[in-house]
Amino acid sequence: MTQFGTTKCAFGKASNGSSLPWGALPARSFIVLSDEEQDNIVAELEDWLHIPATRRD
């Protein structure tokens, strides 16, 4: 919910009649990575996936 944001009353009402959520919630990034960090993660994953794929024990 907080990652994508939502509007007031998007989930209906609570048992006491109050809105759920009680106000608009702006979207918030879950993980903030720079382009360089993303590239490094992809490179590490590619290396990790390549090693088992080419090795036959």
C-alpha cells in the first residue's frame, strides 16, 4: 500500500465508521538504487547464474 500510494477511503470503512486509510498516502519508493548500483546488482546476478550454468559436476 505505501509503495504505490492510495487515496482516502480506498479500503472502505472501519467498524467505527472511520475511513481506511484516513487520508491520502503518497507513493514511496521501496528501494532506492542509483543506476550504478542497479548495474552492479545485475552484473553480480549474471555472474552467479553463469557459473552454475557452465559447470557440470
